[in-house]
Amino acid sequence: MPDAASGRLYRPTLAALVLLVAVLFVAALFTGQAGIGVGPSLDALLTGRGDAVVLVMREIRLPRALLGLLVGAGIGLSGAALQGYLRNPLAEPGLLGISGAAALGAAIALYSGLSGLFPLALPLLALAGATAATLLVLALAGAGAGSVTLMLAGMAVASLAGALTALVLNLSPNPFAAAEIVYWMLGSLADRSMLHVALAAPFILAGIALLLTLGRGLDALTLGEDAAASLGITLSRTRLLAVFGTALAVGAGVAVAGAIGFVGLVVPHLLRPLTGALPSRLLPASALGGAALLLAADLAVRLIAPDRDLKLGVLTALVGAPFFLWLVWRGRRTLA
């Protein structure tokens, strides 16, 4: 049942998250090594005056901030949706193998040299990998599969994608190609352009739109699958929306930003106490929370080690892995 106290915190929490995302987005626009003042930065963004400043603001910082917003929102929302559908608090987007398959597609683009011949080959092949993983998971799970079968199918696809990615690394023609694949897989928003935003944004926004429609179905699933079916929820439709929404949002995010883990796991857990027991409340909050977390992490990457190219995925893993261990420890104590 929804918690009344946390329910009263829902609207203030959403308002605070919107404000936080706005502040972090503006900070992302005005933070960088170029040392451009706020006035010239705004002038370049709004009027397009000043060739060098316009290049920095419109072609470097703006795409980076937009991708942080979109990718973070997609991953955070996907984590909340999967945890609600699978009724597993440790579920996250990588569980379905979509992230791993997208990374495999990108690795193939780098291994084959296609990314050097055609700049968009990498994100396009990553999207193709995410799509293939989605279809394979659904085919393995079957039409009437429950949440456990879907998880097992996702784990099988994730294992296969990981093995094939390791094979690509092993067969890389030279150490430089292998290093390029590894560096890309660590995740980053640096050196992205508006072309990457234009490629990823439609897919991420479509995935977000699909996942936000799941609220009523996920609320009903908290009572169990039989109770949800008796309330008129079509479980097969809910499963398809959850899987395809996650594939669009996370697959497109991985395609342009690399593998960024733990955001989809951490954000729903942090916000669940503030939104009550209803998954429908957690979905929009997790989208905003994911955007805030990724924007903040990208800012931290720029401020902590601007000259060492600290990767975004490394930072999120350093934060998320201890949190994951704490969740497992807390769950063990609860079960004991």
C-alpha cells in the first residue's frame, strides 16, 4: 500500500528534481577548460556571434549537456520500470542484455574500421545490436513468459554479448584498436556532436514515452500477476512496453555514450522512499533523478581530472558498486 508520509513528499520531490536538473544543465553549459565567461557564453548560444566561442558552446558543451540529460533520464527511468515489472529491487537495464549487445555493436564498428570510414557507423551498429538483443530476448522468453523467464533470457543474451565482445577484443588487429574499444566501453560524453544528439534523441524520447505509460500496470503488479490480470492489465502488453521502451532508451544511450552502469540501479532506490510504494510515482522521478545524476557525474569528471580524461562510466561504477554491495548486504540481513 502507498505510504502516506512519502506520498506527501512526492510533489515537492519532483519540483526539487526539476530545479536540480535545470541547475546542473546550466552548470554543464558553463563548465569547461576553455574558461569562457557567462556573458560571452550566453551571447554565443543565443545569437551565434563569435566563431570560436560558438564552436565551443554549440558544438561541444551543448551536445554534451543534452546527451547527459537524455541518456541519464532514459537509464534512470528504465531501471525504475524494470524493477517494477520484474518486482526485483536489484534489476537494472543491463539485466536484459541490451547494454551489452549495444556495446558489442560498437566494438564491431571499431574492430572493422567502419567507424573511421563513416562517423555514425558506431552508434548505428550499437543501435542494431540493441535491437537484435531485444528481439532475441523476446524470442527466448516466449509469448506467455513471466518475469523470471524474461530475466533468465536477458541474462543469457547478456552473457553471449559479453563473450562476443571479449572475442572481438581478443581478435583486434593491433593494440590501438583494442584500446579504442576499451576506452569507448568505459563510457563518456566528451567529443560528441549535435549529430549524435539528433541520432539518439528520437529513440530515447520514444523509449521514455513508452515507459511512462506503464504506471498503472506496474501499480497493479505490486499485488501480483493474477491480481493485475483481474484488474484488466494485459501482462504481455506490459512486458512488450517495458522491454521495447528499455531497448529504445538504453540502446540509444549506449550507442552514443558507451556503457554507463549503475545509474538505473541507484536512482530508483534513492528516490523510492520519497515517492511512496507506487511505481507510477517512481517513474517520472527516476527519469529526472537519472538526468541529474549523469549531469552531476559528467561535471565531476570535468572538475576532478580535466587533463586525465577520466571516463564517465568509471566514475558511475565507483559510486554505484559500493551502493550495490550495500543493497545486497541489507537484503541479506532482511532475509536472515
